Amino acid sequence: MKKLLSLLFVSALMINSVNAQELVSKKGFKILPEAGDYSLGFNAVPLVDLALNFANIMVNTGQTAQHLGYVNGFNQVIVGKYFMSETMAIRGKIGINTARNSNTSYFDDPKDVFANPLDPEKWGEIKDVKVVSNSTIVLSGGVEYRRGHNRLQGFYGGEALLGFNMASAKNTWGVEMNQEAITNGYTNGDGSTLSGRILSTSAGTAITFGVRGFAGVEYFFAPKMSIAGEFGWGLGLKTTPRGKSVVENWTSANAVEEKETKGNAKGSGFGLQVDNGFGQNLLPSAALTVNFHF
């Protein structure tokens, strides 16, 4: 009896020893993430396109490699994780995207043309400038739980999303609006009249808020390197403000007046969606990522 108990005890120790062994490569490198590790994830769809271009499978050169696509609304964000333990990680995403486009139109100074209609050599050049700006800020945070013992890991969890989008435009007109310009019928570079011209427009700040549950699988093809696919459901709210515009007018009192006008419409959206988000990328849903842990 004592021998049997001793045999069972030794067997249990051996089993625990085997289970406790870490998954390592042939060179001894740990394959799976562990507590204290950080992770960066990137859109894996371009890698799929590259592979299809290389293999040229069924004449598909990669242009249609869209599903699973990257998380809608998160094409240009930094995706990171911090592993609190081997089975739990904190997820975060941040994206700050800005664009500023300036268009300049050059034309003859109408004042010079009016004063010297037959002598182009005396015509100066002025310009109208239009600057359009767009900014998008995306923040997301959540918790991810994992399970699995080999290279294939399953994960699930939830995250919250907060996004802001701003758009505006500003016009700088070359012809000054004054009594002389109005009397002589000067125009802007595009031929439009001076009175009633737009100085600036602003769409206001559109705000997106949502929560999302997700589940997926991750395969570690090399130590601390993996490719993952996930799928999720999102519940979210998106608001679009009225915006405003500022117009420059010539009044009956022969003076310049700037008038601010609110936009004609505003809106909001609310919904529970899966696969392709809600509205205009309100909530991210499907993703294919390549991840690096360190």
C-alpha cells in the first residue's frame, strides 16, 4: 500500500513538472507572452496582400484581400497591450490623424485691370487661398482574457471607444471688400461676387462613444510573434453637431459685415452591430493583426 501511494505521489509530481514546463523554441526562447510583457499589433491585411501578390493564387494579386479586414475606424492607430499575467492583458489603442490642405488660385488684380484695361504689363497678381483642415482622435481601452497552453491561444474580453472628429475650412480672399471694389464690380479669383463670400466653415466636433465585446484566436508562429483574428459586437453612440459658417457681406450702409450662421442639420446614431461596425465606422468589429511581444 505504501509503495502504491509513493508511486502515485511521484507520478503526480512528474505530471505537475511537465505541465509547469514553459513552451520554448529549440533555442530555448519563450514562445508565449508572460506577465510584464508588452505587445504591439499592426494591420495584417497588407501582409495578406503581399502573400497573394507573391503566390498569385487564382489570379488574385491581393487587391480583394479585405476580409477579415482590419478593425473599422482603426486603420491608423497604435495598438498595444500590457500583460498583467499570462492569461490577462490590458488593451489600448490611440490614433491622432491630422490633415491640412491648402489650395491657392492666382489671378490678375482687378483693380489694375480696371485702371489699365489695355496694358497687361501693369496688372499685378494676387491670390485667393483656401485651407481645409481635418483631425481625428481615437482612444480605446479594455481588458483581454486568454486561455490555451500551446502555440494556439484563445482570447476574449471587452473594450470602450472614444473618438473625436473635427473639420474646418478658411478662405483668404485676395480682393479686399470696400467701396471701390463694390462700385467697380471687382470679383474674387473664381469669378464670384465679393458680397456674401464665405470666410470660414466649421463642422464642429463629432463625438463617438461605444463599448465592444470581442473574441478571437492567436497563433504564435515564432517566439513572441503571432498572427491573430478577432470578431466582435459593438454598442455605440455617435453625435454630429450643426457646425457653423462665417460670411462676409456688404451692407446697405456701405460697410463690411461678418455674419455667423449655424448649420442646417445635426444628427446622432445609436445601435448594436456586428462585423462591419455601425454607421460610418462607429464601432470597430473584425480584425486581422500581426503582433510582437517584448
